[in-house]
Amino acid sequence: MPPVTEAGPPAPQAPLVTPRMVAAREALRTMVDLQDRLYRVAAPLLINNAELCRTQARSLLGFTAKNKWSYPGEYADAAEAVLGYGDTLQVSGVLAGSGAARAGLRKGDALVAADGKPLPTGRGAETQAAAVFGPLVSKRAQLSMTVERVGSTQVLKVPVTRACAIRVDLGNADNINSYADGSRVAITRGMINFAQSDEAIAYVLAKDIAHNVLGHATTLRNSATIGSMIDNLTSVRPDLSLLIGTSGIRPVPGDMEAAADTLALYMLARAGYPIERYKGFWQRVAAQYPSSVLNGYMAIHPNLPQRMVAIDRAVAEIRAKQATKKPLVP
């Protein structure tokens, strides 16, 4: 007679992975990859142009942080499965050349404390942590950050970085456009795919950063309307019906466009990006997506002749200043 054995507890069943969960995970991977790319391209523009950003330059640490609750619904589960996020905030991006990068902060580091003060966890932690960092950064040249990395805790001394305090976000839509509401820039997935190269993406970012620095959205009373559009497009499930027409956003006049092009070219040169193909890129956008495409870039930013004149003039000025080693200031 065979020996009698006691049955142990049943083996835990793997959670059921539904097609909806798979789709959410793939979408999240794409979003994170594109946002990482934007952050990398934007880094030299933000850090090397604090002087040109004037009143919008701030003392920053140079990193972003998220947890699973930074994403809604099934995307929170996807963030846990794909990114390993939980309740604790983790570094989601480090701005190249920033104090955070110099201090050795890495993507994936779990944030434990700032200057010995425990950082929030769970729902709303991202917003609550920003309220902790703000006063600390404004008062000192460096911040003591306690992080957990691969099971061990360490303290990093993170220098504060002077940079353009303009947030750069991904717009989850396929129209060829980007938006600037005065403090933020959102560039759509469609524009990134159209631009293809990092250089061309930098052209779009620099142009919108320049619009913010020059206060154009405020002058045109577009800030609230564009802000609502950015809020919508940076969600993981935007309402694409809001892209019908121009969504109430007023077109930017030619003189403002020319001024933004000029400042953008100086910012690009200071950030180390080549400027010779800037004009050709915008001509290509205008040829393939003219102003008659109402949810496209040129519907809001007309490709007027005075833009081309301003671009040629700015490129000549920059080349002359580079040749004579004069400061790159408009």
C-alpha cells in the first residue's frame, strides 16, 4: 500500500492576463520610450538656455519620478507589470547634464527621503513630493537624497541646476502638432514620428519653448485653451474628439512666429544642435500638412513668408557670432 501523503496548500494561480491588459502594457511601453526620448532631446535645450529663458529659469534637481498611481485604471497595473512600479516613487527620468545626473541618480532609484524627510507614497505621491521638493530646492545649492537601489539604501548629494523650468510632455495622439501653454510643451506622437530624427524633434521643442519664454499664449489669451488640450493629450486615454478643427486655439500672428523662430535658433545653437536644416524642416511640415489640415501644426502656426526671412536672418547672425566667438544672445 503506497504511503499516504498530506496535500499541501494549492499552488497560487498566475493572474489572468487579458487582451486589454496586454494592450495597456504595450501602450505604456511605447509611451515611456517616447517620453524618455523627449526628455533626452530636451535636456540640452533646458539646461544650456537658462540665460535666455529669463523669468522662466528656476533651480531644479533635474529628474522626474512616478509610481504606479501616476497612471489610471489598468495602466496602474501595467506600470507595476512593465516598469516594476509600486507605491514608492521611482526615478522615471534624469535630465542629462543636470545635478541629478552628476550626483549619480539613476532611472529606477526608489525615492526614500529628501534632506532626511520621508517622501510620500501611494496615491497622489507625485504631486505631494513636488510640494516637498519645491521649498527645499529654492533655499539651497544641493539636496540630500536618500534612495534605495538594488536592495541597498544610499544618500546622494544632488546639486541644484539652473535651467528653463518648462515641462516637456508627450501628447498621446497621431496628429502632427505640438502645443505650448506658457509653462508646458506637449509634442504629439504623430509629430515625433513625422520628425523622425532627434534633431528635428529638437526643432519642434525649441520653437515651443521659445513661444513660452516670449509669453505668446498669454498675449493671445490661449493659455487656458491650450492648457486644456495638453491636459487631455497627456492622459493615457485622450479624448480625440477634441482634435476636431483647431479646438478654439487662435493662430499665432506672423510677428510672434518670427520672434519664436529667432529665439529657437539661438537656443538650438547654444544646446549644440545644428541649425542649417531648421528652415527645411518647417517647409516640409507646411508642404505635407498645410494650414487646411485643421488639427495640424500649420493651422496654429502659419508658415508665413516673414518666418522664412526671420529664419535666414537669425541663422546668418548666429554663424557670424560663432565665427567671431561672440556670445550667442539674440
